[in-house]
Amino acid sequence: MISFYLILFFYFAGLGANLSSLSPYLLENFGENAEWIFISIQLMVPVGTLFAGWLSDKTKKIRLFLYYSLLLTIPSQYFLFSFSDDWKMTMLFAGILRFLLSANYQWVVIAALEKMGEHNFSKIRSSGTLGFLLVQFLLFILTYPTLNLLKSPLLTGKLGSIFYIVPLFFLHNIPKERVSEQEFKFKDALKHISSKIQIIFFALSFFFYASYQIIDNYNGRYFQLSFGLETVYLGWVFAVLLEIPFLLSITRIVHKFEFFSLFYLSLIAGIIRFLFLSYSVTGSSLLLLLLFQLPHSILFAGFYMGSIHFFRKTVPVHIYGSVYGLYSIFSMSLGGMCGNLISGSLVHSDLGVKISLLLKMSYVNEKALAFLPIFLMALFIYSFILPFFLVLSKLFKVSQKNHRINL
């Protein structure tokens, strides 16, 4: 079990350096072309997830694929941050890296869920959050103006590639093969997602990730424009600060309130966060902006762990990887891409200024004001889909009751 903790700790340290450096690096160097790099990333997330899930379901193997994929991840992240004057090469390596990152994580998650179960998985996943948190604090120190050891996100992104080396030494404890021996047919996964409850969940998740991509793609640049590069990493420290205690509380929350409560908490946290971000464009202290990063932990971890519990309770083990891969295509990726296309257009428009004039809002930084429309978009979407999860919860309970009767 300790191997899973160590693998995720160092894996998320590398991933954390990538994610927090990406927004300021791409938007600073490539402007409007960054939108297409973000799209390539969002496109390859489900491709990697589905490929890994399908391959594992089909062959019943895990460890072998992880060795090769993780080895390729190291140079891929390094080269992603090596072509600051060539957005097409950057887009190529961004797509390759995200494919590998998604595939690696899918295999690790499948192995952990089958070996430890979903309740222990939330504890194992917390080690990833710790790695993510500590690398953000490290990057904050290294980019702090007094030290100024790393002067650009190009360097912080490259530094992150080193962390992927360590998990290679612990992969020998990952299971070689899957638990289920049931025959796999991909059409079973396609048939499964056509049920009413799955369609509704996929649709709601589509809207969730259409808004969530703002955090990965645009929030870092907002912090950089508002308070400087070092605050991008400090902002991520605060964003994941509550994630570890929250993940460790998942089992108790699910046991007491059922797993749909995780979705409610996630969306409420999202509403609080984007409500303040919308207000912050009028002028906010750094401390206050950092404090309102705290709900991110529940926004992300609540929805992610809610999804894990949902699929573990509604999807047969032998097609879990493929169903989750299809979910990543139709909900996570398509939602993220559509949200990104809209967000990119809004950020590079003058809508922020028009809204401020309409509402008679004062503002300090006109460049930061450009982010107001996308913050308001996320606020609206999360408020809109929250009641639909209440409806989905009732449909789930009815379907579970009917299933028990049929048995």
C-alpha cells in the first residue's frame, strides 16, 4: 500500500509543476494561440484515459504499460516548456504529455481501486495532493522576488519533469494484472452509458468541466497579472490546502450522507469561489484572494470522488476502465473544450469592460478585468446544475431499488 502513496506523491509533484506553470507560460508566450494548445490538452485527456482503460480491460494488465508510459512522460514535460517561440511544437508536446499523464493516472487508479477499494482510495489519493501542495510551495519559494532563482514558468515547468523519475522505482509493487476475469466487450461499455441515469450524469458533468477548465487554463494568468508570477504557485498552495483533510473525511461523509453529498459540496464550493473571483476584479488584497482559493479543494475533490463512487456503484468491474474513458471523452474533454472556446473568446474581448460599465464597477487592472466574464459564466453554470444533481440522486435511488427487486 505504501507504494501507491509514494507513486502518487511524486507523480502529482511533477503534475503540479506542470499545471501551475502552464497557464502563465502559454498565455504569456502565445497569446490567443494558447487557446488551441489548451484544446489539444483537453482533447488528449480522454484519448489517454480511454486508451488506458480499454487496453487494461482488454489485456487485463497494468504494470507493464505504466513502466513504458512513465518513462516517456519525463522528456515530454521537459520539451513542452522548451519551445517558447513555436506554439505548434508546444501544442504537439502538450498533447503528447497530457495523453501520457491521463493514461498513467488511469492505470494507477484502476490498480488502487481493485486492490484497496474506493474507500481506501480517497486516503491514497491524499498523498497525491500532498505532493501537489509541497511542489507549489517549493515553486513559490524559488520564484519569490528576493531569491528569484527561477525567473519564468518555463523553468518551473521543466523542473517538474524530474519528479516523474522517482515513481519508476516503486512500480514493481503495482499489480501485474486486473482482478476481473470476465470477458471484455467494448460494446458492453457503450451499451452501459446509454442508460438514463448515465446520460444525465454525463450531461451534468459536461457543464461542470466546461466551467472547471477556467481554473486550469486561465486562473494562473489572472493571478500573474494581478500580483506577480510567484503568487500563481502560492495560489495553488491555498487551493489544495484543504484537500488532504477533505479526502481523509470522504469515507465518513459518504457513510453518513451518501456519496451524492460530495457533488452538492463541490458545486456549493464552486459557487462561493467564482462569486468572489467575480468580485475580486474590482480590487482585492492578495490575502483575501488567497483565502478564497480554499474552496477549490472541495470543488475539485468533491466532484472527482463523487464520480469515482458513482461509477463504482453503477459500472461492472470488467468494463470500468472503458466506461470511465468514455466519460472522459463526452463529459470531461468535450465539456472542457467547449468551455475553453467560449472562455478564450470572452477573455480576448472587451466584454469585461462593458459589464463593469453596465454595473458601474470600479477596477484596478484592466487586463485582469478581462477575466470577469468567464468567472461569471462559471458562477452561473454551477448554480444552474446544482438542483439537477438533487434530481439525479432520486433517480439513482429508484434504480438501485428496482435492481434489488429484480435480483
